[in-house]
Amino acid sequence: MRYMDFNLYSPSGIAKVMDEYGVAPNKRFGQNFLINEKILEQIVDKAGVGQYDYVLEIGPGLGALTRKLAEKGGTVLALEIDRGFIEVLKGTLEGMENVTVLHGDILKTDLMALSREYAGGNPFKVVANLPYYITTPVLMQLLSSKGAVKEITAMIQYEVAERILSEPGKKSYGALTLAARYRGRPKLLIEVPPPAFYPRPKVSSAVLQIKPWDIPEFEVQDEEFLFKLIRASFKQRRKTLANALSHDPEVKLSRTRVFEALSSMGKPQMVRGEALSLQEFAELANCLCPCK
Ligand code: SAM
């Protein structure tokens, strides 16, 4: 089979390729292939991939998105955990000289080392149809790896996109919203229904773009403490901040200290974490920081 003979845009085409190579979709690795060619092209367009870009694709699968990325002429590095697909990719990516396929687990990969080895130390544009079982840890890894990632364009579960784009006071607002916002500016690009994939996932999806800040938007004296505070505030969202923080072993703060900090910020004693914006969490973290 030559690459021109592959049709990765229909369930029957995917089934044929898998049959040919003796592989099958593996739920354990979140394998839902994007078969809608128009959406694949939209993702690549919105990512603005050009010939001078270094692109990192997480989970190329059978190579449908990889091909579209490579056609734009940049340098594409595709990291796939499923060893069975590496052989398939040799076929579906045949003739694409600007693609390197690596076998590995993104969560065990040092992105700075990858950028040094494959991108001359330049940051990657990450473009991916992410495996949904690890969406949050992968996004956190990408967002916190300063210097190795300049932009993320990723298909994720719609519900996770909603949490990332949420606002104070909404049910979906929480630790993930604040962590993502602290690291960058998220933008919803495309809403994607289940029939765009094979096999069909149970949930809707969305393509989100996040550009990490070069410098955080708000000045924080101790980032680690900010994240401890955020996690503690949302462990039990119905608790007031003073209750949540004074009972949390990670932050160990007295109610009096929390009351003082809230009062200095003009906030009521009974306020809950879900009511505070990122800027207010940053202010609270600076007030309560053990680093002072
Ligand atoms: N890019 C293909 C597409 O759009 O059709 C496949 C996307 S599929 C949702 C997710 C892909 O990520 C699968 O190929 C899966 O094997 C791979 N994957 C899962 N866990 C991974 C990990 N920890 N590191 C790298 N790749 C992973």
C-alpha cells in the first residue's frame, strides 16, 4: 500500500489501514481518530503553521493530522506512545521528509531536551488531537515548560475547554481554569461533534488555543504557594475560603490570618474560592505567602 492509497478520512478507510497493519483502536490510549478532513485543515490553518515552524504533534495515531501539518513545510516531530502505530506511520507518512516520528510517552518526555535535540533549541508549536485520558496533565506540562512551547492548539473534551474558559462564580470555574489562565491566554477555536471521529467518543470536543505568557500577567512572589492555595480552595468548593485554607494540611493557615488578608483586599469573611479571580488569588497568595 502506498501513501496515496490511504484514506484516513472515513471509518472504512481507517479500518482498511488498521487491517493492513494488524492494529486496532486502543481505548486505553484514548484513540479516537479525527476523520473529518475539513476540521483537520481548519486546525492546521488556525495553528498558522508555516515553513519556519517547529511543530510537535502529540499522538499522531495513523498520521491524518501529521500529513496536513507536514504539507505546510515546517519541521514536524510526532511523538506516539503506541508502538504498533510506528510501523503504520512509516507507510502513511511515506515521502514526507520533514517529519520525524518518535516512540514515547509525552508525560515522560523532557520538552526542553526535545527542543534542543530536534528544534535547535527553538520553542515548538504544539498541535494535537489529545488523548482525553491525560488532557489535564499534558496541558499543565505544556503550559509550565517555559521556553519549549510557544503555542498550543489542541483538540480536547468540550467540558474541559469550558472549565479552562470559565469565569468566577460559574460551576465550571476551578483550579484548572486558574492554572491555565496563570500560564497563558486560552481561546476557543472550533466546536467538534462526536461524528467527526472514529470510533465516536461519547462526548463533544473543542479545539482550544493557548499562548503561554512570556511573563505571567500577575506578579506572584511564590508560584508554588499560589498553586497550593488554589488547590486547597477548590478541594471542597462549598467551603468558605477561611474554612478551606485553615483545614488544609498543605497551606496550614489560621482562620485569623485568612480573615486579615481578605479584609485587606476588601473581601467578606465568608467569601468562597469560586468568587475570586486569578488576580485576586495572586493578591491573596502574596498577602499570605510564608516567603515573607
Ligand atoms: N492524531 C490522531 C488523529 O487526530 O486522528 C490520533 C489522535 S488520538 C485522540 C490520540 C493519540 O495519542 C493516539 O494515537 C494515542 O496512541 C496517542 N497517545 C496516547 N497517550 C499518549 C502518550 N502518553 N504519549 C504520546 N502519545 C499518546
